[in-house]
Amino acid sequence: MEVLVPEYYPFFRCKIGRCRLACCEGWPVTFSMREYFRLLSLECSPELKRRLDAALHRTARPTEEEYGQLLPGFDGRCPMRLADGRCALQAEEGESALPDVCRIYPRGLRPGEACCANSCEAVIELLEREEPLRFVKMALEVPCPPSARVCTFETCGREMEIRLWLIALLQDRSAPLPERLARIGAALADMDEALRRKDAAAVERLLSGEERPSRPGPLPPAGKGLPAVRLLLERLDDLSDSVRQWGEAALARFDREGPIGAEAADRRLREISSIWEAWMENILVNHIFFAQFPFQDRPVSLRDETIALWAVYALLRFLAVGAGDGTRERFVDTAAALFRLVDHTAFDRYAVPILKGFLPEDRLAEMLTV
């Protein structure tokens, strides 16, 4: 099967037991009825059988596709994880014994495309590069059929082209990253208007460059959006275990030190990596492609999708500066933790209403100045 992938895709390798925060920690692994009964009847050692019997549960509302779960223990650890970090099931029975979700993660397979989630620390590490992220066609052997694509938006048949057009806007390094994100918001508003009219000619003019998208107004002064981002993070701390540790550390640091200027924030980011802005750009581009922005599989307005993307950038920067200790490893950990929330929940559905309850619509771009 030939698919479009980020160019790092064939080089991704699981770190196995070397992850600081393993992908199986803290959340249940859900799988099909077929896989549930296969694991339940697996012929294996008594020790592995004991682990499986303790870990396997049916979901609260079983369906054929979401029938069974491997539930974490009271400490958040997957019961299948060995002391050295490896999976007991894979160590004894091989990779083919794993449920599909464990074999595939962090890869997301969709018809015609594939990508890796930023919630995996190994992916964040692969994105630390000065060159912009590129996308290539390649043949893949996939372990299971890709998920069906559900799109609730009018796209005039140009969905992928629109998504790559927005990525190109984000990769235009003639402007700072916050300004590029603001430009995406203005361009997507133009595209949304054309799509609502089902005006294929207007869509083509935007994609071809014949018609330049609208320019956003100037961003407010640096730091203007800090109160909104603080409020959002405080609310997310109550909703998500994945960011709580880093969110509390960042909030405590800013309470202790007070607001800092843009130059001081950039200096802290340079301590992490000399190419921190390119790294953040690549992280956001990878997120856009993985999440199929702005055409996700739920009926959220394109404007709200834009606001959610701005919130992702603001939180990433806030956590990197506030919870960072100047090391690359801490940034990787905080970024991966943030995307465990962003990529694997309906982040836009609850983050956007929180922000709209605090800021009027015409001031939401303030988040980009954090």
C-alpha cells in the first residue's frame, strides 16, 4: 500500500524499555473481541498467564471493536510491563502476540497516509532537526487495515491539498512562529468561507496562490496571553493526569518568579536546543498531519480547530519555559505528556470553550504571545 508519510516515518524505532514515560503507563489499552479471546486463551508460561488474567477486563459497554482492555494497576503501570521496562507479552511470545494497538502505536494509519503521534518521546526526539519536515510517498506493509476516514466537513474533494497548504504556511520561516500561526487562522477563515459556498474555483485560487489569503492584524505585546494560558492549564490539571506534574511545576515557577519577558523566555528555550524554534515548528507540523487538521473526525468548526491549534502552541511554550530545567530530556518529557492529552482526547472540545469563557473571540490570538 502506497501512502503519504513524514520523511522520518521509516526511521522510527520503539525505545522498548528505555522510555522515561512508557506509552502503556496511566491509561487502559482497548482492543477488539477477537483479540480479547485470543489473549484469554493464549498458551503461555504460568507467570505470563497470571499477568494476563489480572490485566484483562471487558469494557464497560463492550462492542465488537472495543470489547477488551488491559487496565493499569493502582500505580498507573501496565500489569504487563516488566521491571526492565519491556512488555512481558512481547518478551515471551513476540511482537505478533501484541494487540494491534500496541503493535501500531505511535503510528496512526489512515487510508492513503500514515504518521506517528507526538505523545511518544521517541517521535519528539526525531523531530529535533533544523530542516522543515517533509512528506513523501512510500510503500508500507501494514499489520492491520487502516481506520476508516470519517469527515464531517465540506472539502470540495481537496482535503489533503488544503492540509498541506496550511502546513506550508506554518513552514514559511520569513516570519516568527506565532505570526505564522496567526496567518494560518486568517487563511483558514478564507478557505472556510469558500468551502461553505462549495466554491471550488475559490478553493483552487487559494491553493494555487493566485489569490493570497487574508493577513491577520498585528499580534498584541508579548506576554499578553499569559493569564488565559494559565487559566487553561489550571483547568487541564484538574482534567488530565498526563500534564499535571509539569503543569503544576510551571505554574509554581511563574508564581515564584513572576512574568518574564520574551527575551528571557527565548533564552531558556535556547538552553534546551539551539534550534528550538525549528523543533517546535516540526512538532506542530507533525501534530497537524497526525490530527488531520483542520478536518478531524468530529463536527468541530474550523475556527475552533484553529483556536485549539493556537492553544497547543501556547501550552507547549508555557510548559517548556515554566517546567523546563534547561535539558533536552525535560522538554521531550513535557512535550510528549502534553500530546498524550492533545492527540488522544477530544482536546478541542473542552479547551476551546474554556478559552472562550475567559477571552472574547477577537482576543483569542493573544495566546500566541505567551
